[in-house]
Amino acid sequence: MQQDAPAVRDLVLVGGGHSHVQVLKSFGMRPLPGTRLTIISREVHTPYSGMLPGYVAGFYPWRDIHIDLGPLARFAGARLIADEVVGLDTQTRRLQLLAHPDLHYDVLSINAGAVPEGAGHGIPVKPIGQFLPLLHTVQADARAGERVVLIGGGAGGVELALALRRTLPDDVSITLVTEKLLPDHAPGVVRRLHAALRSVGVELVTDFRALENHAGFVSAEDGRQVAADYVFWVTGVRAPRWPAAAGLATDADGFIEVDRCLRSTSHPEIHASGDIACLVDQPRAKSGVFAVREGPALTRNLRRCLLQRPAIPFRVQKQFLSLIGTGDGGAVASRGVFVAQGRWVWRWKDWIDRRFMDRFKDLPEMPEVQWKMPANLQADAPDSMRCGGCGAKLGANPLQRVLSRLPTQNFGDVALGIGDDAAVIRSSGRDIVLTIDGFRSLVSDPYLFGRITAHHALNDVLAMGATGTAALALATVPLMSETLMEEDLYQLLRGVVDVLNAHGVPLVGGHSAEGVEMSLGLTLTGAIELPILIKSGLQVGDHLLLTKPLGTGVIMAAQMRGKVPSDLLAPALESMDTSNADALDVLRGHGVTAATDVSGFGLLGHLGEMLRASQTGVEVYVNNVPVFPGALELMQADIASSLQTNNEMALKDFSLQGCDAGEPRVRVLVDPQTSGGLLASVPSESGPACLRALREKGYVQAALIGRVVSGNWDVKGE
């Protein structure tokens, strides 16, 4: 959602917990002019703890219990940075991140949860995002006679034990060890859940203070031991170390002390909620129910903090409804002295949980900005929602028409000009590669955008078989306060420099400007390594290899519309942030004869350039072409890059056999790629070995997609 007023303050949310998802939703529904919102989260899918036992018991699929921060952040107009905070400098108001540069904030909110106590060599249940893959391993590997032990007799431990009993084989034993069963619940609740454990064969060991587990045993403080093959720690939690190390006021366990307004008692510009917070005069157990209840109050006070208005106190309820599943389609409900049990309680709990989750999944449609022009001119207007990245480039046909209209240029020092991936300039007796590339931002994370653009621009140099020698940058940042513009420019160029440094290429200068949106262009020079790779080098009989999958164009187009889940977006982002330099080394080692990078005109568009230059034909095997998960389904749903229609004109140059131009698997062949793979030819006798070497080098989806022939340009669907 676009904001008209330039941003002058940075509100940064650390963690995608139950409170912060409510902040995002609220800011999406009612933006605060002048505020830029950023969320930093290690996992872009945030699990809802209330539905975890139901997931373990098999009542919910994975997607039902997770809130996807990608579409939610986009709805909120927030930048999403997938990373982990590891430090904080309150003097400079900067956050230290694990895999990003330090990040500035004006107002900070922390809802990052906590880490488990104990957890020795076992499996901690928190954080849930890291727990689930380990859980799946246990569910798949547990064998007859093996022993599962859960440490912790609170509601979480009891629910997990009952849920595991439903999904693990009957001949795998389950034992719950604890000092006291459900210490914070009424006797009626304890009786009912103790009976539920007993009825399904979960052994209960009480008065057992677990200290550690090793060598197949869980050991207690008094020396007793319980045999265990798998150990789950569902005990209390402790705070991460960095808040206390930063000088925030914390309790004895390191949790951030906050007042009734959820503000740090030592740093009022910092707020905290959920497990990581300690309400100094309203102490409560660590439970997701409190993080949910704190969400509206936190949102209200963050707004008031940014507007420099007095905060409004938040009062935590002393009693709350507790709903504990029994793993069999039933649940136990309690509030104060009220206790009830039955399947109707589970249906009640399921309704409450789903209603909460639906708030963050059924987001209002984001209306496209419509061009304002007379009705008789609308037919010639382009679509208003335009892609970023290489999908934002001008189409091949208008570009060719423009180039054909330019005056002829004949200069002796141009060895290779327009038409290949990079120009070759002859200077002082030696040849230099020269190229330029860039586009408007396609992600909200400026550091990641800088990295992707650098990889993309370097691809032109690599496709020539050259090594980069220097770079210039042209960076545009949106109009904001001077502090925020400086911060964005730093994040953007830091991403560029980190990639360039890894390739031994210095950034030697450039130009910066302010504009409507963030964009970045890079000019690179390179040194040629003979033999030079050009598009005209295809030889009949060569095998065609592609180093990366296709589909970034349609995936990023869907991302713009909030239509792609983050688990499908992540592989595309990872690929765009991956260099082709190692692939070039492999290709050279197997006799590469020609190469190009697959970018804005799609696979067939760039392949057509190679075929014309080489005067050869081709057979492309559609079913061999690697495609990112979800890309074909998105195309089937009529989502496509704004460059797609123009690119599809290239399909007319090819003969389609056993496939149709309207099929997604054919249309993706002209999907515009950003930081795509190298398309290269190698002698046929080297093809299989080259493919194996590429995959061993980390290009696991590299594929042999066709062969060069002397005849037609054929795309074969069978």
C-alpha cells in the first residue's frame, strides 16, 4: 500500500510473533503518514503456537498453522528482512543482524519470542520454526521399541505428548517427566488431563527435575534416570542474551522489563511484548494468549509513540480462557473454577484459532493504481501494475526498432558492439569488456536488492567468459528524510559491494539521485579470458545447458500482488542471490563454445539471439527445462510479468511440437528472468559430465535442455 507522505521515521519490528502480526495488519488498514515500517524475522512463516498440537496430531496442514509474513508485510507497506537480530546499540539506535548490515531504527518493538531452558542435547520446542523439521524427522524415523521422552508438564508438554501419541507408532513409548503436572491449572483440569494421558498409554513421571540428557538417558537432580532415544524439551524459556547485553533493563532471567504501556522501563523508544517481555507490575506466565492480547495495545502505543503522544496503559487480565487439546478430537476448557471437557470444546477452540488466523490470511485486495486519462485513450494504456527487476525492461521489439533508427556508428576501437551480452572495446592494444544493467527494485529489502542487481550485472561479464575489473553505480532512492535516504543508500550499496568484493571487482564511483522509487544500475568493465564467449559460437551437435531454473518473472509479479506464498518465493530469491561464476569455471573446463545469460527476454528470446548469430537450428526439450516450484501454477492462474506479452512474440520463431503456446510450460520459456542462469553450449561428448559437475558445484537444478542442429528451431513437448 503506497503512502503519499515521504517517510521521516523508521518503525522497526523485531520478530513475527503474535503481537507484531497485528501491528502489520493495523498499519496496512490504516497507514501512519511519515512512518516507514520494517519487520525483521528469521522465519518468514510465523507459526501460531495455539494450533501447534493440532498440527502434530494431524488435524491441520502446515499452511493452516502459519502466517505468511510476505503478503502481510506487503499489505502493510512494510519492508521484510529475513534475518536474525544478534545485537543492539541503543546509543546509535542500530540493530546488528546476522547476515545483513546494521539497521537503523527510530522506534523499536521486540516480539521475537524466547529460547528454551535446558534443551541439552534434545529437541527444544521453541522456537517452533526450528522445531518442526526436527519433529518431522522423529515422526519419520521412530521405530518399534524406541522411547520418546518429553520434559515439561505444563499445558504445552501435555498437549504435545497427547498429540504425539496419536501420530507415533503404538510400539514407540512416550514418557512425560516433570516436577509437577500443570502447576498453573485448577485441580479439575489436572485430573482430566492426567486421565487423558493414562488412557492413551503416556507414562507420567513426577517430582523429576530434569537436568540433562546424554548417552540414552534423561537425568534428574536427585540422580534418577529415564531411558530415552528422543528427548523433547517443553520446559520454561529464557531470554536471548542480546537485550541485556545492550543495556536494556531486564529481569533476573534476561527478559525485557516493560511498563504498563509495553515500553522498556529504561529506553522508552523501545517496546516489547510476548515471551521476551516482563511486565514489571503484572507478572504473567509465558503464553501465546498474552502476546495475542497485547497486540492491539502495542499497536496503539506504537502509533502514539511515533506521534509523540502519551501512551495508554494496558491491563493484563488475571484470568483467561485456557483450551488444551487431548489429541483425540477433544479438549479441556477452564477459566477460574470453570472446567469443561469434550469434542464440543475442541470445536470451540478450533473456531477461535481459525478466526484469529483468518485475520492475516484473508487480506483485503490491494487496488491497483489506475491511470487517469480520458476513456478514449484507455485502450492504448499499459497495465498500471508494472514489474520490477528485469521484467521492467523495454520489450525486445520496440528496443530493436529504436536501435535500427539510430545513426550508424563506425569507430575502430569497438571490437564488438550492440548485440552481445557486453561490448568489447579495444584500448591500448588490449580488449576490455564493457556492460551496463539495472532496474527498479523488485524486493523491499534494499540490501538484498543491491546483491541481486550486482549478480545480475555481473552475469553479462561472465557470459562473455570475462572477469570483472571495475564497477560504477547509479543509485536512486525514494524521497524521505535525509537520515532515511542515507540509510537506504548505505544498505543498497553495501549489498552491491559485498557481491562485488566476492568477485574481486572494486566499486570505483557512481552517481546518486532521489526519485519516486528505488532503482539501481551498474556499469562494469571486465578483462577477457581467451577464448572469449560470444553468442555466435554454437556448433551443430552441441548440447545446451541451463544453470538455473526459470520463473523469477512470474513469481515476482505474483509477489507484487501478494499472490505468492513465501515458501515459493524463497527459492527464487536465493537463486537470484547466487553467482554464476563457479558455473562459468565448470563450463570452461568442459569446452564451452558459446554462452549468454538468461534475463529479460526469457530463455527463448536469448536463445534466438544465439541462433541468429550462429546461423544454426535447435531442439529444446520442454520437459527438461527446470522451473521454480509454483511458477507454472501461477501462470495457469493468469499471473504473468508485465513483459510477458511482448516476450511471447518470440514463440512465433519456434516450431512447437507436442505442446501449445498457451501452456504454462511453454509460456515460462519466455518468462523474463532477473539474475538468471547461464545458457551455454558444450560439445556433445562433454554434456553429461558437464551437467554432473555443475550439480556437484551447487547448481543442483542445472539441466541439459536441448541440442544444436542444422535445421529448424524446434520446441519439443514430448
